[in-house]
Amino acid sequence: MVLFCGGLAADGVARNTVHLANALARRGVAVEVICLEGGALARELRGPSLTCLGRGRGPRGLSLAVAVAALRARIVTLDPAVAVSMGNHAHLPLWAALRARPDIPRIYRISNDPAHDGRRGLRGLLRHAGLGLIAGDATRLVCVSQALSRLGAFRRARRDGRVVSLANGVDVARVRASAGRPTAHSWAVDARPYLVAVGRVHPQKNYGALIRALARLHASGRPDLRLLILGKAPAAHTAPLRRLARELGVASAVRFEGETADPFPIVARAAAFVLPSLWEGASNSLLEALACGAPVVAGAGAGNAAEVLGQGRFGRLADARDPDALADAIGLQLDPRHRVLPGGRAETFDLEAVLDRMCAIVLGARSAHDEIQIRTEGARQPPPLSDPLRGPNTEF
């Protein structure tokens, strides 16, 4: 089996790649992970081999395009039983690399809506065309949310039964064990409440609206509240957020912590976990917050957040583009009389159950692919002769 992704840095696609590779290896399957470059999660592979094609300078998309020839050559060498593209950026390179190998079953894991940012014009048309290519090519399309499985580009694949909806999973036991450990983080041990958000600092994450919501909460009687942001924080993105916090008078209450190896004790002790993203595929950090037992506020449009939170039964949903709406939802979660807790919701997304389903999809791809080929060949055959054309000879 081959699993292909952009890299093994500490992001959701990489984490899901490592989880699946290890799960297949535990089942006795020979697995190779192919990516442009390794990363922090490469050392978590237990059994699967790893091939790094190399990433040049410039945008990731350009590096992926340049890597198609090397990816094709590696696939020819390995002759895998199944090829799996683990994230959206990897789909078209794998599609191109498999052009000469229609016999290899291919699975595309749809981790995000390519039109998430609402862009139109040439880029939007190209994204839609790319979705059409992979939808027509796929043995299976595995979508991380119901909303993604309903995309218009997948209409024919849905009709053919080639679309599967399968959310991300979370290792509930591991997260809870970690969440229960003591932490020396100063904000977690003092008496003042804090909000926590987990994810790289990027416009997608919409932290500006969260800072504005914090300022509104300060002005409405919660000046003790603070905001802790855990995740990679490049200066180009943090600088305007720090400036915004200063302008709103909450600079001393906002802290960019950077990446944290074990965020769960910090999340578990937060007054609320907030996911204000403008778009997501399926947020791993949201699932982990549920496993920590933290009160949750999530943007209603943040990927499958509404599905994960049961349309508001296990956490509060808000319009993340509206700081007032975010502030109102956070305020309710801070009030014990109105707080909505996750309860046992995390168990619904238990990692082992999700991996069992994904492994079954991968291991069943060969027979599914053969069935598709048979149906395709049957559709190409001419229809049987009608009775008048067959004539009196019934032998044939």
C-alpha cells in the first residue's frame, strides 16, 4: 500500500497519515508513506517505510507538481496494491502519477472543501475541474464530513456508490490521560480564567475575530478573562493580531504560546476552548477538546464542527465572522447556569473505530476497483439484438 501526502509536519493530514499507516502495518500490511519532506511526525511511524521526494524552494503546489515524475517512478517500482492520497494538496499529483496505471485502485481522502475561501474566477474554475478529475478517477472518495460528501462535483460518484463519509478520530484514552496530568503552565495554575485556541496562526483561523470577542467580553464585565493561542505563530501573521490587541486594549490578556508538545492539560483547565475558523475540513483539535472535557465554542462554518457538536447539543455554535456572536456564545459557556458540556461525545469519534473503517475501505479497494472495471467494460459492450434483428435462429 502507498499513502501519499505533502509532508509529515504536525498538522491534521500528517497525523491522519501516520495513524492509518501504523494501523495498516499492525494488520500485517506492507505500507510505504511517500511525501515531499518528513517532519516531526515521521518518528511516530511504527513499521511503515518512508520515502521523501524532496521539496524545492517556492510554493508547496509547485513542489508537488515537480514531484510527479519522481512519484510516478516510485509507484512503478513498488507496484502497490492500493494508492491513497491523504489530503487535498496531494490529490492531483497522485492522479497525474497514476495515469499509466489504471489497474491500481486509488482512494482520495477529501480533507477540505477546495472552495472553502469562496474564491471565484480562474482559481475557482481550476479547483472545480480538479475535483471533477479525481471524482471520475477514484475507486473511493473518503470525505471527512457529510457536507463534503454532498459536493456537486461528486454527484456521479455518489450515484455509483463510490463516496464514503468518515470523520476524523481521536485517541480518547490517550488525550484524557494526558489532560489529567499536572502542568506547570502559569495560566493553568493561577485562579484567573482563560480561553484557549489551538492551531497555527493564519487568516483561516480567524483569530482577529476572537480577539475582538475578548475585548467585548472585557467591556461587558469580564476583564479577568484571557486568551491563549497554541500553535505555530509566524511573525507575519501574529504582528497584525498583536497590533489589533493593543488597539483594543487587551494586549496584556492575549498570549501566543507557539507549538506545544502536550497541550491537553492546558486545554482541560481552560474556561472554554474556541474554534473560530472560517473554514476547516474536520478539526482534530476540536475532537481533542471534547476528549479533554472542555466547554467548546466553534464557528458554525468551521468544517464539520456542527456535526461534531450535534448541532449545539455538545457545545455552542456561533457565526465566527461576527465577534459579537462569538462573545455571546463564549459568555454563555463561562456561565455554569448555561454551560453546555461535551459529556461522552468524544467516544463517538474513537480513533480505533475510525481506523477500523478506514482500513476496511483500503483493504477492500481491490475488489471495489475490479467491480468498477467490470461495470465500465459492460457499459461499453453493444446492446443485445432485438427480436426482429435476431431472426429465427435461436441458437445464439
